[in-house]
Amino acid sequence: MAPVWLGGFFFFTAFAYAMVGFGGGSTYTALLVLAGTDYTILPAISLACNITVVTGSTVRFARAGLIRWRRLVLLCSASIPLAWLGGLVELPERVFVTVLGLALLASSMALVFRNPSPRGSPPRLPRWSEPVLGGCTGFLAGLVGIGGGIFLAPLLHLVRWGPVREIAAAAAFFILVNSLAGLAGQAQRLAGSGEIDTLLAYWPLLPAVLIGGQIGVWVGRDKASDLWLIRLTALLVLVVALRLLWRAAGI
């Protein structure tokens, strides 16, 4: 059974990340490591929590009319197969983690110094490039084993893809489809290893992240300013970047 304290931390993680359309997968993984969870089931637990959070987020964003379905098809058309492909690639851990940490650090700094685009401000990139953007982001997500929204959202902000809340909605849906693909692969792997029973012991984490995520997306959708949401996105990306660089340094 998952420790009681773990449910509380998962609740607050889901709350914070859902405000900007994220699922919180990278932080769930770190918390599970601290709790001494078997590393073989870590990705499946994190992805399941990701899906729980962003499913609720996607429904709320859709009801608010914030999801641009046609453009999301472009973003996701290449991301799902490339996320699967990314999971097959092996790189030296320290090299990859260092590069990834530096990329996220640059993204967070760019967001800190960027103001929200005025409504109606044109995007910087043509729409035909969106499958390329989504595919590259999906591939990177597959390499890391998360949904990929934490990579996608800074890029969408920088290219002025749309208003801040529409970007949060796009990130939530992007995480959902990539996490579903990733969890399918994890479930197939665990089915033959006898680890399913161990995985089921962590079910209390799902209602914790569901409630936290629903509160977070409500605050992010209706209560927070655009500038505040951008700053929070930058902070969350920065935290992950520093954690990756810390790990790469071998400290």
C-alpha cells in the first residue's frame, strides 16, 4: 500500500501542475523514488496518475471551449508514433540528462522574460510546422518516459501558438494521448512479469491526483492571470531542469 504521506504530496503536485495543463509525471516519479517504490513499476504509476489528472483537465478545458481540436490533431499526429519510437532509443544517461536539463533551463528562462501575447497576435511559425513541433516533442517525451507537456508548453508560448489558457488546454490533451500510448506499453511489459499486483497497491494515489488536479485546473482556468500562469509554467519547468542537472552532476 502506498504511504499516506505520498498521497498528500501527489495531491499538491497534481494541483500545481494542473493549473498550467501539466500532469506532473516527472515529479510523481521523484516522489516514488523517495518512497522506495520498486523502480520497475515507477513509469506505470506516474503515467496512470498523469492520465487521471489530464483527463479531468481536458474535459474541463473542452467544456470551456479552450481546446482547438483541428490544431491539436496536427500536433499529435506525429507525436504518438514518435513517442513510441523515442522509448526504443538508448543514450548514455549523463549525456542525455545534461542536454535535456539545459534545454528545459533555456525554455524556462525564455518564458520568464516573455509577456503574454495580445489577443489576436499572429503566431511566429506556420501551421504546417506544427506536426514537426509535436513530433519532436513526442520523441523527447518517449525518451524520458513522460507525457511531454512540460516540453510542449514552453515552445507553444514562445511561438505564440495561442492564448495562454488554450496552450494549457493543448498541453493537457497532448499529455493525455502520449501517456495513454506509454501506459499501454508499460502494461504489456508488466503483464508478463507478475508486477500487476504490486502496481494495484498504489491505487489510492489516483483519487488524490484526481481531486488535486480538478481544483488546480479550476484555479488555472478561471482565477489566475495570464502572466501568472506563464510565470508558474516557467517555475515548474525550471524545477525539473535543475533536478535533471543535479542528477547529471552525480550529486
